[in-house]
Amino acid sequence: MRSGRALRQAAPVDRELISRIAHTDHPIKAPLDDGSVRRLLARGIPRDDARVLDLGCGTAEWLLRALQTHPRLHAEGVDISEQALAQADRAASRLGVRDRLVLHQRPAADFTPTEPFDLVLSVGAAHAFGGLLPTLAAAREHLAPGGRVLIGDGIWEREPSPEAVEMLGDFADLATTVDRVVADGWTPVDGHVSTRRELDDYEWSCWGTLASWALDRPADPDAPQALETANARRSEWLRVYRDTWGFVTLILRRTAD
Ligand SMILES: C[S@@+](CC[C@H](N)C(=O)[O-])C[C@H]1O[C@@H](n2cnc3c(N)ncnc32)[C@H](O)[C@@H]1O
């Protein structure tokens, strides 16, 4: 999800609860399908025993997938959300990868690792650092020589309305985004622009799952607010940013270390 926008609530339903329900059927909290995540991880993980860090990991869905496909890989995730990390902890135990995953509950900017990482991930969490380039600067601090960064952030596919900028934040178009990253000393070695289908599937899934949850529980005191939120967010997406907002995920190496 983008910059916390999608979690703003008109009334005090638990934001974390809303987010958890909305992502039940789309545990990756970004508009990427399972095939894209699999391919990007395969391209980003340099070797079987890699050390991987995720800044703003949420429920650690990217790390859990990496751990499952690479039995010698070790991973660390950083997030401020106690509930998301608890969910990650339970999932890791269920999947038998808990002994290779370390979770840190703290602001990602405060994370100080003991050893560098071969791959640093940060998808949909650039707001934690104040934007794409500050996120790359932080990732660089944790990177082993020759390491890679896998970063996902918003782009404008078309000129946005002032309302879209106010709602989602300030992004650039794809070419400008990549130019800025290259000028900052990085070389893209792979990438993925979320397709119309991935963007639509993500929004339909989040707001449809939240609406279904509410409709299935007419007696739940949170149901009316959950349904209202689902309807409001779907409407914002369709009216304000569906035609302009996109998402790019880049795999980067330092141009010259
Ligand atoms: C859109 S979610 C993305 C989660 C995950 N990267 C994924 O793709 O599924 C953004 C995450 O950033 C986390 N976050 C926000 N501010 C943060 C901060 N200052 N430090 C660490 N995590 C933060 C949120 O708690 C949330 O889990």
C-alpha cells in the first residue's frame, strides 16, 4: 500500500486490523503478483546462502518466500508494526523457517546490523525514509560489497491530478525515476513495472476482501466502518488515481563501489 494513505480512517477502527483484513488474499502489500515476486527474488538473491534484509518488511512475505526457496538463506526484517511482525513470526514457525529469520521491531532508519547483507529489500516502504533516494542511501549502509538492492516504489504513469498528488505523495514518471537512481550511483540490473492487471488485482483484492469481511459479520461492531472504508478506498482508486499511479520494482547494484 502507498505511504499510509490507504490506512487513514474517518473513525477509530484499528488501522492495523483494517490492513490485516484487506491483505488476507494479497499478502504482498504492493501491486505485484506471485510470479513477479518469484522472478524478482530469483534475480535479486545472488547465491543460496545469501544474507537478506527487508526494511519495512510488514508481515515479511518477501522474506518468507526467499527462505522457503533457499534453504541456506538467512533473513532479517525490520518494521515498526508489532502486529505485522507477530504475524510474520507465526508464519515463519508454521513454514519451518523461523530459525533463519530475525525480526526487529523498530523504525527502519534506526536499524544497525552486525553484518552486511547481500540483498537489501524495501518494497512500498520508502515513506519510512522520506523517499526513494533516502531509502537507497539507507540500504547502501547495510550492503555487502557487490550486493544488490530490490526496491519498489510508486511512479506516475500519466500526469496526476493535484488531488492524486495530495493523496498519494509526489512521485516521478518511470524514466525520471530511473534517471534519478542512476545519477545517485546505482545501475538497474533488472526491474518490473506493475501491469494494469497487477495494479487492478491489488486494489480489487484489498477492498473486496475488506468488504466481504464486513458483509460476513453484520453483528460485528467494526463491520459498518470496515465496509465504509472499503467503499471509500475503492472509489478513491477509481476516481482519483487508477489512470495515473503505477509501481516500479528495481534490482540495483552500485555502479562503482
Ligand atoms: C506497504 S507496507 C509494505 C510491506 C512489505 N514490504 C510488502 O511488500 O509486503 C509498508 C510497511 O512499512 C512499515 N513502516 C512504515 N514506517 C516504517 C518505519 N519508519 N520503519 C519501519 N517500517 C515502517 C509499515 O509498518 C508497513 O509494514
